[in-house]
Amino acid sequence: MPETQAYDEFGLFHENAAEYGLPYDGPPEVRRVDVEVSPGRAVSSLVWGHNPPELVLVHGGAQNAHTWDTVALALGRPLLAVDLPGHGHSDGGPEGSISAGSNGRDLATVVAELAPHARGVVGMSLGGISSIALAAAAPELVRALVLVDITPGVNAQKAAPVTNFVNGPASFDSFDELLARTIEHNPGRSESSLRRGILHNAVQREDGSWVWRYARFRTDPTPGASGIPAHPDFGDWWEAISAITVPILLVRGLAWSVVDDDDVAELLRRQPTATVIGVEGAGHSIQGDRPLELAAILNDFLFAAG
């Protein structure tokens, strides 16, 4: 693939379908919609389908809404996939891209406008904590909550395998260099899926180098640092977990996870009726490692009752 190949963010869905054996009779109906969350600041999202969204998907730190593409294709439901502030096509957040509190307030504005009647909110990693903050800020918008490989108990030490990758070089001389680093840190994923992920999550600059989209909002001034330089204090959100009154599901990667047994125990102590499901062969990014399995779990949890 030539490094100067034009990027069409809606032109790669056929690859997702082919890789996972999903039926494909043409491009799905997906459009990008921006919502102004404060004067001069917008959060961008992908709206799948023409009917009101039935669920909301919120990606993890250093990702973007396209991380859910295969899951969305497998679900085949109208849904909303959000670019968190400071990620993808969204503007930066007022308290930085890793602030769950400000992310939650921004999500409340977006969901109220685009998916006010969704059956549930699904948040992975930073998106999961931001979804907890959404439930605290606007509980009427969260009718069920799915946490994908995250609890408020995840700290910097547990998240180190993720942040070690994210906090790599600020830029890369070539696409191949960027791809090689991504493959190194994601050995269980196909090269084609990682190529797609990079095209959705990085941009080529005029000098030919490549930079992650989220690096535009780099908060670490250290030369060579990029992305998310420090792990936020998620522990503050345990009390918000305790206050939630809707069904909660934790989906945990079983190949490797940032969630440990103590996290699961604390979640169940605070929410005894919560459901916990492990996914074989999946790491932290379950939507990338086992998207079909995750889609089936979401379908059962959010829609089995009809």
C-alpha cells in the first residue's frame, strides 16, 4: 500500500467484513456527526444506520470510534460510536483527553442529542470510566452499562502494557515504521486489521512523517513523548459505581487484562447483581481481538429481552 494512498474512512468496511466472515452486500449506512459541547468545541461521532441509535459505544484512550467497526457490523443495529475529546476527529477536552469527569459531561451532551433512548452504553478502558462519569452526570441517559476490560481499580501499574505502547515516539518517519511498532505490541492481531487501525488513527504530515491523531493533544512536554503520558486516578469513580441502579456488565479479556481479581471482587461488592464475562483469546482491546464474541455478548446482555 503506497504511503500516500488517499484515506477514505468509510471505504474499509469491506475489509472488516471479509476478515471476520461477515455478510457484506455493500457499505453500511454510516455518517459522521459533530455536536457542539461548548462554544467553539465539538465532539465527533459515527452514527450507524438511519433509525435512532440503540446503543452507544465509547472507545479507550488513544483509540477512536472506528475501533468498533467490526463489532458494529456484527451487531447490525443502529448505534452511535463516539470519538472522545482529544481523540479521532473530536476537539480537545476542557480538562485534557484523559479526564473522565469532563468526558462524561461531554458525553451527556452528545448522547442527549444523538442517542437519548439507547438501550445501553458500552465503554472500553478510558471510555468505560468516562461512561461511569456519564451515568453520574446524566443517569437518565444510561439504561445499562457495559464496561469493557476496565474498573475504577485499574491504576498506572496495571495499565503499564497499554501506556508503554501509547507513550512511544511522537512521530514516525514512515507508515512501515508505525506499522512495525504496532505489530510488535499487538502480536495476536492480523496485519490487515492493524493497518486499518492505523489509517483510522494516524495522519501523514506534509513532510511524509506519520503522527497519531491523539498526539495533537499531547499533554506531556517531554521531548519524544506522545499520547497519554500519565494514568488518571480512576479510583475516584468507585463511589459512582456504587450509585448506579441499572444493569452492569463487565467484559474481561482472559488472554491478558488490566483488570485483576481484586477489581472484580470490588465491583461485585458494590454491585452484587453485576454480570462478569471473560473472553478467551482476548486482551485488553476485546473489540479488536474478539469482535464477534463481544458483539454476541452485547446482543445477549442488552437485547435478549426483546
